[in-house]
Amino acid sequence: MNNNYELYKVFYWAAKTGSLTQAAKALYLTQPSVSHAIKQLEDSFGLTLFYRNSKGVSLTPEGAILYSYIEQSQILISLAEEKMAALKNLDSGELRIGGSDSLFKHYLLPFLEEFHRTHPGIRLHLNHGTTPEIISFLKEGRIDLGVVRMPIVDSQLEVKESFQLQDCFVAGARYAELKDKVLSLDKLLQYPVILFSRNSRVRMAITELFQNYGFTLKPEIEVGSVDLLIEFARKGLGISYVTREFVKKELDEGSLFEISLDVRLPPSHVGIMTMRNMPLSSSAGRFIDLVQGPLPPGRTE
């Protein structure tokens, strides 16, 4: 038995109001249409659902049993509609983003703060990892979008370029004699180099660049975070390869300086990655618009 949902809706309002006239008003129908719908429902069950009386209608025992179920379904449908409206209006829901620790801390934080300020009802879930891990998270449905270093070549993914970063070698006071010098790659390799230990895009890119010039880049020290790259360079343990934008404070205050090289280090591009041909949630779409729009208040390049 597959009765049309509209028949149950008419039954619900007739039972709720005790009046076919009031049910018709609530549903923007004519009273004959309401009467016909109830007759269809009664005929389908082979049961009488309403008693007609001078004041309107009242439920039969069988009708009361049906109403106890239909009432619950109507409550759930109303809650679902309210939930959908809240999600559309960004009053509730969640936003799941994947990215590296450094991108979250040094670039995305102001956007996350602005998003949370304007949409406090949206729960934020941040998943940290390397680019290959973020790609896996996205394909497994664990995140809505990923912020990653480009290029990404994958037919299942769509990547929109968002901003550009410049990586560089930096050192602290211990290597002050290098401050005004221009080093060749082979000269740089005479000093201890500190690199990020994980299989990141940055690590792969700089390794490939040295290989293109005929050199093998073997770090003296490998660390697991950008913060350690910065701190180890400041302490004089070696020359770290970091993103210039992430050490702006240290460069400005003079605790680190940039090593000049006789070759150009190409910039890297960061993109927002989503699943191709998959609809975005309202919260994910709003966040992407935010990142690709004007900078949040208080943030400068």
C-alpha cells in the first residue's frame, strides 16, 4: 500500500484542527478536495478514520492510531525542514577542512576566525596532514575541502588556485657571515641543511630542483613541523628551508635572514581542492568565497 504523502498531510491537518474547513485553509485547498483526500485514504485502508459531527470531525479509534504515527512523522518532517533552512542560512552544520599545520596557522587562521565570527553556529573540524593525506581524506569523504600546495593532477578533483607563496633558505646569527653573500647550490650544500621530514610538496619540490641542477639534497636534520624548522634555524643548528611568508616576523626582527642564491627558487601555488562534480555544502561554499575574496579585517599580505 503506497498512499500519496499529500493524503496523510490532509489527514493530519483534519485531525489536528477537527475541521475539514480549517484543514483546507491550512493547506490552501478547497473543502471538497480535503473531503476527497480523506475518502481516498479511508478507501485504501478499508477503515473509517473520522466521525462527522456538527462541530466538524473527530477521530475513530482506528483514526487515532493512525494519527499517533502520522503526528510523529509530521514533527520529524518539520524538524528536517527547519534543519535544512538552518543549513542554508549557515545557522548550524559543520565545515571540515584539510590542510597542513603551517597553512592553518600562517594563512588560514584569519579566515577561520572571520568565518567563525560571522557563522558561530557552524562547527569547524580541521584535519591536518600532507598533501597526499589530504587528497585521501577528501576522497574518503572525511573533509569537505582541502587547502594544498599545487600542482594536483587528478581527474576526480577540482583545484582552484587561491594564493602564491615563496619558499626560501633562512639562517640565524651563527651564519651571519653569509648575510651579504650570494651562494651557489653546491656552496649551500657545504652547510647543514634542515628540511621538513614528511613527504610534503615543499620537500619534494626543493629536492627535485637540486636534482635538476645535478645535486643531491641530503638534509643534516629533518624535523616534523614548520615551527621546528624556524626554531632550529634561529638556534644555529643549520640552514632551514621554509616559506618566506611564514617567517616574516623573524625576518623583520632580524632573528633570521634569507640566504641569497645564484638560482631562482620558483614560487609555489596553493589551491582549494574539492571533489569534481560533487555539490558543496553551504558552509563549504561560503568559506571558499571568503578565502578567494578580500582579506579579513586586520590581515595584511
